[in-house]
Amino acid sequence: MVGPETLTRNQLRHQAAFAAKILKHLSEDDYNQFERLGRFCTLADLSTDRLHSYEDIFTELHSTLLPRFREQLIGLAEAVCISDAVLENPAPTLKLVIEMVPKLQLTLDRIVRVIDDVIPGQLLESNRTNDQHFGQFKTYRLCGLANTVRQDMDTENYTILMDFSQLIETVTVQEDHQSSERPQFVNPLEKIGDALDIIDTAIRWSKGSELHIIHHYWQANLISVDETLFSLLIRAHPRCEHPTQPVAQSVLPLIKLAKLFFKKFASEGMAKTNVPFCTEMSSDQLALLEKTAKTIDQSVLDILEYVQRSDANNPDPNIALSGEVKKLVSQFQYCLLLVDLYIVPLLAEINVGQSHTYFKTWIVTWNTLFSHAAHNAIQACQ
């Protein structure tokens, strides 16, 4: 006859298997739903009349659904934290997970439906030039949101939920409770950091200011620019006896001014809390302004590479470096135009006590210094 203890162990094993199964099902179901949306052959209808009819559910997405999903994911991670105490008595943990997963699935299903309703098909790159007055439904914002939810969030959810499923599969009653050997588990809360960042990014795309969105991406690239600048500072130091020291010294002011440009407009307006929700830029212009920092970061990295290869006896890298400096200057020109036309007028409103003329004068002065620094760098390459 099977004893009560054996029945209990078998029951717990079945509960663990069931909890792991529903987590796997949720990860695969979530993945397949977004994959289905990505296979739509028709383009999304982005007419203003249709989009504005979805304002309420769009608000539900960023104000309720995404924050709720964030909380539920943290709660699930806390629930599947496996400790010795849980291994000794897994029943409460299994019960909690089995209760939580259906609620998480309801939230995910609703997120899928909202994205499906607002963007019912494929969305081309954010290159529209005539949606300046679309507000929260500019292609730039919708494209960023769709990519974040359908690609980044989808992939990360699949990974996280499968990991949680594997953790739950270990929650079975051990034959030997006194065994000193216990499996080593990674804290699930340490595994969901990327997933939470992606949810925050989706919320930012849904309700964040256009300038805050752009500033977020600028910041990531500015970290790389700082690292490149540090490398150049070492190579350009007067005590550096490397033959590339003079060339490094010549490009240093150029890179410092490039960094100053982004720092200036980030600190004076784009990072402030009182920036407007929308600008008068089209999606095409917003996308270009966002990518400017990435493009310039790549140019700065290329300049560093050519500096490192530069040698008076090997002129080819110098020729390439001169071309890269010219490319960096040209990349700033359209960015300067956008900032002058659309950002500067906002800065005078955001920054009390600083006039429109102040920012205009700053741009002219910066551009003069930047052009002069570029000229000196090109001369040093010859």
C-alpha cells in the first residue's frame, strides 16, 4: 500500500510538472501570437481617423497593462526563487505560481490585442514626412513601440518564462531530505533586468515625450563617445611618445566639441521634465535626430581607429582619417538644422531666463569652433 508520504510526494511532483507546463505554454503562446502579427502581409492602416479612435486603449496600454505586466513579472520572479526552505516545503510556491500564471497570461493577451488593434499589420520604417501633427500616433512612435513589443519583449519573455519553467521543474520532494547537496540556483530577480528594461522602453515609446525618447538613445551612444574620448586623451598626452600623438592631439578638440553639442542640448532641455509631449518634427526627422548620436559615435570610433593606425611613413590611414573628419562634419549639418528649427524654440520656453537669442548664438559659436577644429584636424593629416 502506498503511504501518505509517498502520495504527498507524487502530488507535489504533479503540481511542479503542471506549473512548469503552463509556464512553457505561456512562453510559446506569447511567442507565437507576436510572430503571427509579424507575418501580416498587409501594411498597417495609419490614417488619423482610425488611429484616434484607439486613444483610450492606447492609454490603457501604457497606463495600466504594461505597468501591470511589469509588477506581475517581478512577482513571478519572486515566487520562483528557489531556496532550501522551498525545497523542503514546495507546496506554497507551486500553488502561488499556478495562481499567478493565468493572471500574467491575461495581461499578455490584452497587450497583444491592443497592439493588434492599433497596428494591425506590418509597419514600415518611421520615414513619414507628413505626420507632424499626428501627436502620439506618429509613425516614429508606433514603429518604436511595435519593434519593442513584437520583437524585444517577445524574445525576452520567451527566454525568461522558459527559465522559470526549468526552475519549477526542480521543485520536487527529494528522496533524502537530509542530503547536504543542494542544487545551485540563479536568483530569478537577477534574470529579469533586461525584461524590465524592455517594458520600461515600451512605456516610454507609448507615453514619453519625443525629446525624452531621443535623449534616451543619445545617452547610450554618449557613453561610447566618452570611452573613445578617454582613449584619445591618453594617446594625445604631451608625454606620449607614440608617433600618432600629434594626430591624436589635432582631432581631440573636434571630439570634445561633438560631445559638448549633445551634452548641451540634453542638459538644457531634452532631459528636463517639462518638455512638451510632441514636437513639430515629422517621423522622418525624429528618426534622423535619434540616429545622429549613433552615426556620430561610429564616426568617432572610426577616427580613433585611423589615429591608432596613423604614421608619418604610412600616409594611407591619414588620408582615410581626413575623409572621416569631413564625414563627421557633414553628419552634423542636418542635425544642426533640426535643432535650430525645432529644438531651440522650445528651449527658451523650458529654460526660464534664457532667451531664444542665447541658444541661437550658442549654435553659431559652436559651429564656428567645430569647423575650425575640423580644419585643423584635416591639416594635420596632410
